Amino acid sequence: MPSRKRSEVRDSATLKEILSQQQIWRSCLEELDSGPLEQLNGKLPEAADWLFVGCGSSYYIALAAAASWTHLTGLRAHAVPASEVMLFPDLAVPPGSQPVLITRSGRTTEILQAGEFLTKQRGLAPLAITCTEGEPVDHVARHILRVRPADEQSTVMTRSFTSMLLAIQALAALRGNQKEFAVALRHLPEEAQPALDAMHPQIRDFVRKHRFANYVFLGQGPLFGIANECMLKVKEMSCSTAQEFHTLEFRHGPKAVVERKTLVTFLLSETAAAPEGEVLREIKALGAATLVVANRAGESVRASADLLVELKLKAPEYARPAVYLMAGQLLGYYTGAGKGLNPDQPRNLTRSVVLG
């Protein structure tokens, strides 16, 4: 690889932030455990529906968070983009719901507009989760959940995504009285470090050996929001064509895009391992290149994967999505660097969308 690209890899703020995630998770969870989480939980009302609202990566956090919230609390949870709250509120906002505004910067215009609408027009009391303090969202939300150690220099969200997701999961475990899950979440930073240490060179070397024309990411259940975010990381950092689908939906038309230069990444769950594995074998037989991220893989999965990233985590299934995402982040980073792009400064993008 040319020396200029090597310099980008070595000095990149984005790569440093990807590789810092386990330490940042630990700092965020320790800070929340020191009091803020218990205090917040005591202030939040009971609600039949929870509404997670975001834009871009924050919307994909919302998708993953809604899945975890329903699983851990037994309450209904939905995820919508902030624009849907503004443009189609009767479709997007269940009456009496508890809104959660997700914003790294605390400054995204559409999130602020949605928060004001939910407060003034629907009489709701939004909770905001953010990495900042003293930003406009503080004046829109009734309650704030901060993960300050997770803030980033980079334009693209990496550790802020996973840290905000873990914070929401920690709150869900507290409200759902899921004590074993809460303990597993606290152990995740230490447990995940070997997985990251192993996957980093795997994905770096895989990307350096191959060039793909397009990228597809597949996931179901708790991993669908993660598949969306993996897609976005590849688009943002490498300006590549990337799509995402529910795994089993890919066979219903979208598989027409498969050819030799298509990389299909499977985020394999534990719950649906058998039917998802059938799709993997089907797509591999059509000639696609395959990258598989699984907690543990059987022989048939190994035989169908051009690259297998095996996490080997003891944490329960719904505690693992943040670790799955790191594979997509690294894929986006090294694909962009390999094309001579600077992932720290993605084309046409800013850290937050602030409208005039």
C-alpha cells in the first residue's frame, strides 16, 4: 500500500476511536453506575410504548435500541427517523408514548424540531441521550442521559454509536429488572477485547487482498439495526455502493445484485442461526463473496464464509450487537483507506446536520 495511505491508517482519528471502544464502554458504564442511571430510572414515567427517534446513525441506534427495549422490559418499542415525527406524526407517534431523542452532538436540527413538536404538540416529556453537555437538546428534553466519554473528533459515528446503545440497554435492564443481563453488560468491555484484537487484522488483511463493486449487509432481530449501520459506515467512509436487508428478505428479489464482485456480510444471530445459515449457503452458491460475523459458527457456516469473524462471547445474544458492529466499522474504514480516501473527512458530510 502506498506510503500516503499507510500514514492515513496510522494517524487516523477514526481508527483510533474504533479501537478505543472497549475502554470507552467501560468509562461510560462506570459513570452511569455512579448514580445517573438509578436517578433517571426513578424519574421516568411508566409508558405502554417507547419511541426511539434519531437521524442517520442515530436512527440505526434507535432500531437496535427498540429491539433490546422490548426484549428486556416486555414493553412495546418503536424506532422512527425524526423526519417522520414531523411529517407524519399520526403514523409515527403512539399516543402517550415515552420519546427518546438520540443525538451525539445535541445539535441536529431535525431532532430538536421533533423534540419541540413532541413536547408542545403532543404533551410528551422526551428523554435525550447524547455525548455532549450545554447543547440545544438540553433545552428540548425533559430528561438527559449523557455518555460524555464517547464523544468523538471524527465525522462518522463509531464509539458514540456503540456507547449510546449500551447506555440504553443498561437502562432497559434496570427497568426490566434483568440483573444477569446488567452484569453481563458490565463485563462486555473486557470480554470483547479479544474479539476486537482478532477481527482487526482479519478485516484489514481481507480488504487489502480484495476489491468489491458493491456491498450488502444482512441481519435479523437485534442485528437488523446493526446491519443498517454497517451499510452506512461503508457508504460514508469509502463512498461505495452498499445496501442492507433482513437476512431472509434478501432472497425475495434483492439477491439479483449478487455476482462475483459483491461482498455479502452476514450478521448471524443465535436465535435464527438455522434459517439464516440456509440463506448464507444459497448466496454463496450464487457466487457472492461472503463475510460472516457470528458468535460461534458450525462447519456449514465455515464452509460458506470467505472470511469468518467468530466473536466467542459469553454475553447473552442481545448484549452482543455493539461487538458485531465493529466488523462493519473496520470494513468501512479500510475500504475507504484502500481507495485513497480519508475516512476522517468523508465527502459531503459534517459531524451534525444543522439547518439554517
